Amino acid sequence: MAAAERLGIEALPMPAAFGPDAVVYRRRGRRALVLEGRVYPELSVVADRLCALKPAMKALLAEHGVPTPMGFAFTDAHAPEVVARAADGARRPFVVKPVEGTHGDGVGLGLTDHEALVAWVRRHALVRTGWLVEDFVAGADLRLQVLGGEVIAACTRVPAAVVGDGRRTLRALVAERAVEVAARNPLNALVVDGETGALLARQGLGVDDVPAAGREVVLKRLANMSQGARAVDVTERLHPRWRAYVGRIAEALGLGTFALDAVAVDPGADPDDGGASVLELNARAEWLHHTFSEGRTHDVPAMVLEHLLGAA
């Protein structure tokens, strides 16, 4: 709405008709209803559903020549032994995730044996029913924002961490970083949980310890913005092949606005050479990380409004 005011676009909140986060934007006879700041009129039910179902999206990616990790889905959360035995036989780390989910909820990384996979799935069985197991792919977490079928911004996301100053405890450093995370998006939160405690223990630290000045302390494994990750802009470094992938996907889905999540050893290297894999697509993509990315920021809301209503 702030971007609309800057651009001379009329913004009409419509809470009674569509809920508290619904706005109609109007300019020169054109109008667009935007829900939650990220659901736009062009989104079809079919495209939305395909993006939500991770196995279906993996099949679509593979069909159009876009690299994606090997994997398979299963639905019996209470008897995953067959799946786990397959993982044992492969002798390589796996990732397990819900077939539908966001914000990294329920995602287990780097599981390597039968017991770990069974334990993870059963721990989350009450809230999840379908699961996807796929190869763990090493590399940086890469996010591409697509608008009108074109990449408008790209960043790598770095898992939450703090840097010691030799004076304050980890508890104090994390509390300071948590305030910064929430200030950028109140829906995001950096929380010290069991995973954080385990990671700290591996680094020989507890929350009341004082890390040395300059020492980086990792707090999370997942590079998810909702869990306090940092975004580093790589738009200018992106290899052209990524834009070709985006064009194929946009045409296949009939959808020009989405975000692509991938893993890449180097965003500037050719992903066809084997150093990258696309994990999933988000049809209702959040984009605030591009607003606050390090190195370069992007005025995504203004670009979205110009796309919906035409250039000024």
C-alpha cells in the first residue's frame, strides 16, 4: 500500500468482502485484487495446486528438463520402514519433508539411516500425513523471484547465525538478532529450540556462553527466512540458464508470477553441469527477503503493481 501511494495508485482495503488482508488497487480504469500481499489475479486453481504438491511439481520439473533431486512420496506415516530401508540401501543422506508445507515446517535434513528417518516421520505424524523423501543436495539455498515470466530478483539464503563480540552471551546476541528478524517481518521469528540447542552443543557452546569476538555461531540448519535466515542478493551473478528454466516453467504452468527454490553450489555456474537442483515452486511467494537483502535490495511491491496495472 505504501508503494501504491508512491506510484499514485488508489488502494481500497476490502476486509468485509475478502478478509483482513485484501486490497483492490486501481489506476486508469484497471483494477487488481491482491490477497495477503502475494496472491494475484492470474493465479489459477490448477497452478496453485501443482505448486503446493511437491511430488507433482517435481514431476513437472523433470518433464521440462529442469534438474530436481531424485525422490519419492509415501503416505503411511506410521509405517515408513520400507522407505527407510530404501534410504539405507542408497548409502547417502536424504531429506524428508511434508508433501504439502511451507516455512520449513517438518523438514528433516541430512538423515542417513533407517532409525533417523522413522523417528523423524513418527515425531511429526500427528500433523502430517504425506511425505516426500529425496536426495540431500549440497549447496547454497537459492531463491528466484519471478514476475511476468522473468526473473526480477535472486538471493541466496543463509541459515540463522550470530557473530560473537567477546562480551555478550549467546542468549543476548540471539535476542538482539530476533528483534531484527521480527522488525523486517512480524511473522518471522528466531527461536532457540531443540534444534538450536543441538547445533550449539556441536559447536561446544551453550546459550549462556560468550563466543569469541568474530566467531560465527550457527543457530539453524534450514535457510528459511521465517526462522531468521539472512538473504544475500545474487541477481547480477545469476547464470542465464536459470532464466531459461523459469521461461519453461512459466509456460508449462500458465503462470508468470512465482518463486523458485533451488540449491546451487554457485549461482553463477551453469546448473546443467550438475551443481544445482530445483526443489520446489511457490505460487504464493513471499518476497520481503528481496526488500531487505544484503548487497542490493529490490522494490518488489512497486514492480508487482506496475505489472498488474501497467507502467505509469
